[in-house]
Amino acid sequence: MALAVALVVVIITLLSGYFFWAHTWWFPIDISKHGGAIDRQFTLTLIITGIIFVLAQLALAYAVWRYRDRGDGRKARYSHGNNKLEATWTIAATVLFIGLTLMGYHIWAGIHFVGAAPGAMRVEVWGQQFAWYFRYPGPDGQFGPVHIGDKYDPATGKYIDDNKVDDATGNYLGLDRDHDAASKDDIVTATLAVPVNQQVELILRSKDVTHSFFVRELRLKQDLVPGMEIPIHFTATKTGRFEIACAELCGLGHYKMRAFFEVMTEPDYQKWLQNMAAAQ
Ligand SMILES: [Cu+2]
């Protein structure tokens, strides 16, 4: 019986290790400049914890087999621990855990705490229940004001109706193109397209509740919080079409809150942007 239990432990250990080793279920391709560092950090963490996992499980299997009941009436001897060993592996685990955390934090901070380069292209990402909209500033490089709800009027201390959203005419962000000069050339789209090998800064905004912008291939995930403008930036290194999924449960239709992210060559992107501008 002890042998059977020990064997099951060994088989489960080797099998689960194999799936990671063979990359049976693995990440999709990485198409971002910063993604390599994240993947390397993940692999390093996996290798270290994987080695510890395998050694611990093999030790467990050995103990099950070695100290089995041999049917010769021997009494069990109880161990009262070993303080030195106890201290050693507690300290070793602490050093490993804090070390890996610091390394990971360093990479994360390099992506999220360092601002975009001055020449980066800017696009607004808008989340709402349950759709994505993207806004390009047009030739003037300026985003016009959005009118998406009541506005506080400090003169009267009251809220005034400032909602110009009209889904029927495609004015999803409540732009007032007749009165706001900066809004005139703004381009609002349902797909996020960017040129390859160019740094892009996204400004994440929400019309209602918290959403989360997630593109697996970019190794990028960031919440959209109502009332905040949250910047993130990336450089896509491969052309293609990828999925943007909302990664924050935001209501009943959350499961269908998705859009496409397209990385294009510079000429294709310019053509696309022209088409989009003509369709406004
Ligand atoms: Cu959502």
C-alpha cells in the first residue's frame, strides 16, 4: 500500500511537471518590447518553485515508502523537530520569496511607473458597459472635451445636464464638434489600430464602472477607473490582429465586452486612419 501511495505521488509530480516543461498550455506569442522581461521573470520563478516542488514531493514519496508499516510490530518514534533545520529553510524561503518579488517589482515598475517617451503617439481608450471605443486626437494632436453626464457648476452650486452622448448618431463620447474646436478632428473608432515599432501611449478612461484593458500578447493589463485618466504605454513589435478583452467583471454583459487590437505597418495605419477620419 505504501509503495502504491508513493508511486502515485511520484507520477502526479512528474506528470504535472511535464506539462510545464513541454509548454502544453503556455502563453500566446509576445508582441511587445517589454514582454520579454516579464516572460523571463515568470520562467525564472517557475523554474525555482518547480525545483522545490519536485524535490518536496519526491521527499514525501520517499518518506511514505521508507517509514511504512512493515507489520513487525515496531512502535513509532516521534521527532520533536530540529530548530537549526527549521530556521534554515524558513530563512531560505524568505530570501527567495522577497528576492523574486523585488525582481518582479522592478520589471513591473519599469513598465508602469516610467512615463511614455515625448514623441509617443497618444490614443484614448474608453470603456463602457459593454463596449470599447478608441479616440485619436486628429491632426491638431488635441482631445476635445467629452460631455458624458452631469457637470458641477461652481457658480450656482448645482449640477447641470451636460450629456451629449447619442449612440444613434455614433457620438459615443458626447463630443460637441460644433462648439469645441479641439473635438472637430477627433476620430472615434471601435478598433484599436497602431503602427508597428512605434511607442503608443494609451489613456484609459471609463464612462461608468471599473473595467480592465487586457491584451495577452502585449503582456499588458490595466484597470480603467471612472473619473481617472490612467496612462500606459507599449511598443508593438509584430503586425497582426489580437483580442482586447475586459478583464474586470463589470456587469451582466461583461463576457461580450471585447474589441480588436490591430498592429499595422506605417502605410497601412495611415490609410486606416484616413478611412476612419472620413467616416466620422
Ligand atoms: Cu468591462
